[in-house]
Amino acid sequence: MKLRYVGTALLSCALLWSAAQGDALAQEFPTGQTITIVVGFVAGGGTDTSTRIIAKELSSNLGQPVVVENRPGAGSILAAQYVVNAKADGTVLMLGSIGPIAVMPHLMKLSFDPLRDLAPITMGVSFPNVLVVPPSLNITTLAEFVALAKKSPGKLTYASTGVGSAAHLAGELLGQRAGIEIVHIPYKGGSAAMIDLLGGRIEAYYSTPSSAAAHIQNKKLIAIATTGLTRPDSLAGLPTIAESGYPDFNATNWYAYLAPAKTPAPILDRWNTEFVKVLTTPSVREALLSHGLMPDPMSRQALADYMAKESAIWKTVIQERNIKID
């Protein structure tokens, strides 16, 4: 009888040890594996630009492949859904933005809750958009843009990177504050919107600084104003919309790194460490700043708090403006 009890005890210990080992292995950082960062827009826009700069440095630091996978569509909801359902082992991450995290949940019924089903890692970059128009409009200031819109209500069009994006909301806010009616044209990504703007198929675009910089420099586009509360270093000579007659106007864009919610905390902590290391590397900061993207690393908790605050703010704006998906 005693031997039976001893055997049972030993078996129990072995099972507990095995379970503990399994838990430990499940929380190991995915060293040596290919890491995928999912971006919910087509290649070529600000989201893609910032992620590729960061992914390259991560790959170098970790000594393993870090690839960017573009999954555009539905305002980045398709990308978010993919990551929510991905294996929670640290191999699949997402570059989350204001749209799928803080806006789209208030515009449509989703099969997931981004604040619950995606785990924060760190903020990547934050920045305002810049309102740009073609020279053919013969305007150079926001006052002239508003006057033109009032002269032809419902005739001017403006582009964004999708319904619920910071660019879309910037246009809605300006419409509300200035009393103008401009038709919103959503695109799946910044590069497609820029092509149509340069081709004369739309009249204005709330672009990322990185997408617009070269076209502003070569005079193919005219920069009117930026959408944040402060001027970005790359456009220090350009006024904000807030400075142009609409105090407190603010529609700032941001890109944050997220993982499936069930990803073990030790893996999330390690990813936070790795991303913060990259974002504070001088060469990476310089590269991002050259594209008008401000590195903004933070703790996992700080990002969680920030996303919750943004969601609450834009929920109110959406309700007050009665914004809907057509």
C-alpha cells in the first residue's frame, strides 16, 4: 500500500513538472523564428514606411527574420481580425492605428474588441497629418481652402486612408468647425490616395508627412496646414489648423505595436524591451524623424491607457457628428 502511494505521489509530481515545463516553454520568446508584423494598409504609406524601418533594425538586433505583411481592407479591421486569431506565441504582431483600435468599433459591429483582444506592446510613432492640395486649385492657405469649399459646397473631395482613420476624422472636424461640406473619399492606403491626388482625380488629401514630403518639395503639391496641436519638426514652417483659426483642433495619428491578447506576459515584456531599444536607437530615430514620424516608445500599461482614452474621445466625436459608414 505504501509503495502504491509513493508511486502515485511520484506520478503526480512528474505531471506537475511536465505541466510547469509546458507553461515555461509556452512563455519563451520565439527566438530563431520568422516574426511577422501585420500592417492593415497597402505598401508605401506612413504605416508601411515606419514599420519597415523598425522591422529592419529588429531583425538585425535579434538575428532572425522580421517581415512586414500588408493586409489592407475595411479600415485595417481585416488585419486586426487576423492578428486577434493568430497564434499567441509572439510570432505575429500588428501595427495598430487609430482607425481599428479607437474609431471603427464605434462605427460598426465587430466580432472582436480591440481593447480586450489585442495586447499592447508599445507606441511606435505619432504624428499629425498634413492637408495637401494640387497647385491647380490656386490656394496656399487654409482660409482660401475653406472659402473655396464654401463657394462650391459638396463639390470638393478629400481623401483619407479609410473610414475612421485620423485623416477622415480631420476632414469631419474641419467640416464641422468651418461649416463646409467636402466629400470624403476613402482609400485602402496612402499610396493609392496620393496617386489620385497627383492625377487630379481628387482635390485634397490629409496625408502623412512621409507620403507628402517629396511632392511638397518638388512643388507638385501645396501644403496647407497640419492637423496636430503642435508643428512637426519636418514641417516647422507650416501652421497647424488650430493656429489657422480653429483653436484646439487636433486629429493626431499614431501607430502602436500589438499582439494577440493571450500572448504570455513575459513575451510581451520582451517585445516591449526590443521595440523600445529600436525606437531609441539614434539612427532609427533620425530615419523616422526624416519622414515626419515622431518616435514615441512607452510602457505596455501606458499604451493601454492611451488607447482607452483615444477610444473614448473618438466615440464622442462620432456620436456628435453622427458619422456613419455609407
